[in-house]
Amino acid sequence: MIRCVCAAFVLVATAMPAPALDCPLDQAVYTPLDADDDWGAPEGVANSWEITHPLKPGTSSERPWVIRLAENRQKLAAEFGVADPPGFSATHVFMLVPPEGSRKGFKTTTAPSSLLYYFGDDLKRVDPAGEGRPLAPPLIQLPGLSKAFWNWKREGRRFIPPDGLWKLTGCRA
């Protein structure tokens, strides 16, 4: 009987979502939920992707932070400004700094961009914009960014981020 109760507790505990981290957005670290959707990794290799939101006042971003998308295994990263285009119901990201090796002929008008969505634990959309230091939502999505990178730079294709949801997994000091 005790074994059955313990087994049931373990099953229920693993099925419950992890509690949200109480982390400021500029210290949040997001990792992909589905890293298998990584087109930039050679066969049998797992890349180490993360999204952070470093503070960058004075950029062309409409918010005080940028989106930094990094692949740590290859030491490649790209930064994106954040914009709220008038007439659109979603936030948009546009590439500011390309990954290493992609700077030759870099044009922001043809560089990868994407919509930007933040989600709460209930999968309802939230917006961390606001006064002060907003807390990091549990989930983030940049739909279509993987395809945009795939179509943008055809030679090498070492930096093709996974599509799908990214989960808040850490908080850096």
C-alpha cells in the first residue's frame, strides 16, 4: 500500500508544472522546449541554445532591453531590437547584430526577424513591457525565426535556432 501511495505521489509531482521563477526579465535565461528542432546542428550533435534579455539603453530597440539569442557550443550569438509596430497586435524583433562570420554585407532590411510572444503558465499571452523592472514570463516564442535564418544565410547554416516555445530555466545575477 505504501509503495502504491509513493508511486502515485511521484507521478502527480512530475506531471505538475514547475513553479515560475521570480526573476527580472533582464536576468532571465530561456532554453528551447524542443531542441530536436535545431536545424543548425550536425547529425548527432546537440547545440546549447539560450535567449536572454540584456539591458541596452540607447539602441534602436523600443524597449530598454534587446533579445540575445545565443548558441553556446559554437560561441555564436545574435541580438535583436524590440519594436511595437503601429497597427499590429504583436511585438516584433529585428536583427541588430548578426552571428559571428555573418557581418559581411549585413543589411538589417533582409536580416531575419520575427514576431515575439510571451506567455504565462496558463499559456495566455502577457507583455512584460512596463515601468520599472518587469518579471520574466515563464514562456517565450519567436515563431518563424528558424525558417527566417534558414532562408537568410545559405552557406554554412551554423546558426538556425529551434522553433517553438522557450521556457524560463534560470535567473542570472
